[in-house]
Amino acid sequence: MSGSYERINYALRPAKCIERKMLCEAFRRLSDFRLVESYRYVGFGSPYFSDFNLFHKELNICAMNSIEHDTENTERFLFNRPFKCIEINFGESNEILPQLPWGDICTLTWLDYDGALNNSVLEDIKHITANSAPGSLIIISVNAHPYQYKELPTERLDTLREYVGVEKVPANVAPGDLNSWGLAKISRRIVQNEIDETLTDRNAIRPSGQKILYRQLFNFHYSDGAKMLTVGGILYDEGQLPKLESCAFGSLPFIKNNEEPYLIEVPNLTLREIRQLNAQLPTANLEELDAPGVPKRDIERYAQVYRYFPTFTEADI
Amino acid sequence: MVEPVSRTRIDASPTKEFFIFMLTKDISLIRAIADLVDNSVDGARRLRLNRQYDGLSIRIEIDKAHFIIADNCGGISVDLARKYAFRFGRAEGMPDMPYSIGQFGVGMKRSLFKLGNVFSIESQTENSRFVVTQNVLEWAKDKSNWDFHFSDIDDNWQLPAGQESGTKITVTELHQTVSDEFRLENFQTRLISEIEAAHQSSLDKGLAITLNGIPLKHRPAELLLSSNLKPAHKELSISVEDNQVKVKIFAGLSKSEPSKAGWHIFCNGRLILEADKTQTTGWGDGNPQFHNRYARFRGYAYFDSDVAKFLPWNTTKSDVDYSSSVFRSVRLEMITLMRPILEFLKKVESEKENKDEKEDPTPLELFINDAKPEIIERFEYNQPQIFIAPARLKGKDKPQMGRISYAKPLKEIEKIKKILNVDTYKEVGEKTFEYYFDLECEE
């Protein structure tokens, strides 16, 4: 089976690129929790390994597992592995996740799926939530573009039920809730419900004061074509609350603890415009920012993401 | 010397712990709540003998600290509360409520114990009102006294104009596991879905039920119907001790969905068995075991009686009472009615296995696709009907066919194509087969 990597070079998707750098910045905050380099990273590296590259270089994470479901081109993936410390596990995530050791290994798991939220994704979420050591992060990215329909948009509700199972669709979701960013919002809710329910079972025999809790940190909406959702957060032991607070995630503007999303918007700017704006940043006064002829809206968007902004140029290598 | 009476006496009296901690193990949390809904539905049934419930409502609210169920379905009279409603087990002398759902005298208490430690019941009827508030653990301390007490009572009053008669039950100090579940949206979704299923016939007749403000929807049972596809139907009236149990059975086809396939059994409108595929409803007994080829099968059996105890349900209303003679005899009818439907589905499957192109629907599938879903209550049957479906088409007179497929070098195939003057590989295969058959096999 082929993946979307054959159609898109992940490194070139600007919103995804910004998101990756934002996640990296958030991961760095974990050092108050425990040494970031002692975490393990589990993800879907594809042949580009953009996330693995970034997290190894920036955070010195060395225990890395890339789950790769394309079992027909193993040679290609092994060849493209950028660092020796990356282990590639060939197979579906449903199959590989239970094979990995979990125990007390603090893990940053970012599963960046090609498709929409479905039963199989929920199974992965359940497994990670049930097994991650306290202090671990679970992050899920899914396609949240409104479903195609044959005749009426109301068919979208049936599609959602088919994808995730009737019993996972909250009873007050109406067919009209699934247009625009609606599917992203409902998908976030279903992920949250899956985590909540799994933790309730996991906590059933844990003494009070030692329950495992989940705090959402990420709720990104972005679009490099199709609408995408990235939702996730930290699993921690009640006793670790002071540590969590000292991470001060809240001071990062893109951290979101509830249903309100952080929308990553990427303005199209030239290199000259970027340099012109960078020279004026950071500033508390966005009104004063100026680049000749660039719409105010784009300047504001840029100011929000400038530290994570990718620049693509043609390189003769 | 010990007195003779106490020497021979063996203590077999019940304990409160049995009711509080053991009986509650037999019922799931969702079923326990459904049981309380049953009480409200019974109120609606008493209030509206014509079974039209417009204007009547049941409001359920759950959160991590509370459970509330409130209705405007007539309320419990002081007299009924004092003598019967709180007894453990149905007391003799209790008047029969026609077509009621609650009848064992365990439902309400078991549900309250299941939920939490403190309950309060407020009820007002046309001419009486009361409040009972009880802390269960306090009550359990006194081993010998089983009474509850009214904390407020007025058995000589008039329902003020503009107020509605009804009952409100509040449970607080929820058990930890209950509180944990109530916080989960997934639990609420499951609860809604189960109550929708359990009370579909009451919802269908206008009863409004809400959970945390979300209105429950009714999902009427439907079967596929067309001019040459007719579901099976039979009505029976069975006499039990001078009372009648009326039974209606429908069976036929619907969308191919394994999770919904099987028999659905209702007692006085309450679903007690959903999509059953076990021996209980005749699978693997006079009929084949369930298999996904039967995923289109749906059966519905409705048992109704004035006297609830003659209906074939268990106390948690989650299964049939298999030993019920009424059920045993109806089960035989069910087995008979489902037989031709399963045979038909077997044919559909075998047609599919033998067809040429895997994608196209087979002739029998086309017939099924032509049929439209119809709500079973709208079927106009005056007499028993066995399942009618189109017989297998044409194939009957046609000899049994088999398929041959093989690969040969392209060069050779092209050569034959030229000589035979045909365009397709299929024709090459057929012509060469016929050639061999004519030369070597013809007698």
C-alpha cells in the first residue's frame, strides 16, 4: 500500500512545518518534568523523517521508533533513515504499538495519520493512554476535512458513525455540525472521550492521589490543502501536578487546554518581506509592523508564527 | 437449658446487605437507570390508557455528583408508597397495573442502591404528596427495622392549578465508580442509545425523554417490503390462568449489518433482548447458527399482557425467562417463521459465490435493493403471512455451471484469436473448450 508521502513532500507543507516546530518548543518545556533527552519518541517517519530529524537535532532524543506501514518498500525506508538511533518498525500501528515496550519509559507519541479519525485510530489512542508512563505525551493528527457526500450533506453523520462507531458519536451531534471546521471539533471531542474513558478504567484500582490525569495541550487547526486537526496533551500522575505547573506550558501562545483551537495560518510572503518584518520583531505593538503593500492581516498572521516560519528556496545540491 | 423453639430455629431471614451489595451486582449501571425510566413510563401508561403520551416527559440529569430523574407522569400516591412501592418484593394484595413494566418489586430500590448512598423521592398526585429521604448506610445499621420514613407528607391536598403531578428522584453521594462513569461523555452516549432502544415504542407514542437536555429519538423497527418481498408475520393470543398474553411476530430482511441482525424481543413495549443470535431465539436449533450471510435477518417479537408477571422477562429486563411456557411456545413459531428467510439468504450467498463479475449485484440482490424499508407497525396484515421472496431466477432450468480460468503465453493466445477470428480471450477459451468437447467427448 502506498502512502501520501508519494504525493507530498512533508517538509514542504508550511503549516505542518510550523506545527512541528511548535511541538518541539513545547517538548523543550518538559525539562522541568524530566530530562527531555531521556524521553522516547514514537512517530510515523515516512521516508522524509522530518519530525525525527528535528527532535533528534533540537532535543537530542535518541530512543526513536518510526512505525511504517509500507512493508513493500522496506529498503527505501531504511536507506532514508537519517540517524542510526532511529528504529523502523514495519507494520500497522495497531500491530506495532502493542509490541513496543511501555512500562515506565516516558514517551512522546505523535501519530500523524493520513486519513480521518476512525476506529483503528481510537484503538491506538486507547493503547497509548492505557500504557504510557506518567509524564508521557500523546498527540494525534488526523484529516478533518468535511466528508464527501453523494446527495445530501446530512450523509456526513452516517459516515462519521461508520468511521468511529455509533457508540462514540456524542448524541447531540447534528448532521449540520460536520461542515467547515465542524469535523475537526467533533473529532477532538471523540479523542478526548476515548482518553477520558480509558483513564477511568486505568484509574479504577489506583489509590486516590495517584490517579493518572490528562491535560490537553494542543488543539491545532491548520490546512495545507485539506483541513487537519492535531490534538494531544500530557498524561501525568496527580502527584506530579507541581512539576506540570512549573513547565508553564500556558505561557506558550499556541497551548490550548479546551475546545478552542489554535489556528495556524500561513501568509505568503517573499524573502525580502520576511526580512523586513523580522527586523521589526518581536514587538508588543503589532500595529507598527510594516512591509510595503503586504495586507495587515498577513502581517498579523506572520507575527504570530515568525519564529517557526519555514522558508523554502531552490537549492542546487 | 436452651429453649426447644430456638434450638430448632434456623435463621433464614434476609439481610439488608444482601439487597444493598449483592442484588446490585446483577444489574449494570445503564440497566439500573433504565429501570427507573420504566417506573416513569408505567406512570405514563396509567395516566394515558389510550397510549398517546404527548405532553408527558421524563427528564434525566447526570453529573459527577447527582442523579436526577423527574417526570410529569402522574406521581405515586401516599397510599401506594406507604403500603407497596418501597416493599422488597412485590407484596400480595398490590393492585395490578394494566400493561405495567415494573412488576418484581426490586427495580427501584435496586437502582437507588446501585447509584449512591442518599436518595430522595418527591412525588405529588392529584390528591396527595410526599417526600422520602433516606441515607442507605444509616438505614443498614439497624438490622431489624426495614422501614423508610416520610420526611414530608400530605395525603389530603389538592394539586394546585398550573402544577403537574409527577415524581422526582434525586440520588446524591454517588458511588465512586458511578460518579466516574457519569463524567464520561461516552457513557452518556451509551446511556442514551440504550434507553432509546429499550423505550422505542413509548418514544414513538409521543413520550419525551431527555438526558442532560438532549432529547432522545425513537428508532422505529423497519423491514424491507416490495411487491414480491414480504416479511413474515404472525399474531397469537395465549391464555395463562384466565389472562391473555398477546404476541405479535415480524421477521424479514433489512440492511446487511451483523451487529443489528437477530431477534428483538419486547415485553409490554420494553426491549429486553436486542439483536439476539443465540439458541435462545432459535439459532442453531432447527435453524443454522448465526453467520454473516444472515446479516440481513431481523426478527421482532412483541409480548403484551395486562398482567406483567406472565410475560417472559427476567428481573433485570435484560433477557427472556427461558423457562416461561409462553416463550417456549412462541419460540417454536419464531423458529418456523425464520426458517424460509435464512434459506433465502443462503441462496443469495450462493448466487454471489457463483456469479461472474464480483462487483455487480446478483439478480436476487437486485430484488432486495428494489424493496423499501417500511415501519413494521404500518404493515397491514389481517392474517398470518409467511416470508415471501422471489425464487432463484432462470438458474432453475439452467444446468449447473462452473468456471475455468488459466493463463497461457500471449503469443499463443493471439495466434488462436486470429485463426478463430474472435476478439476476446474469453471467446478463445470457450471455442477451444467446445472444440475439444466436440471431438473427444460427444457420444
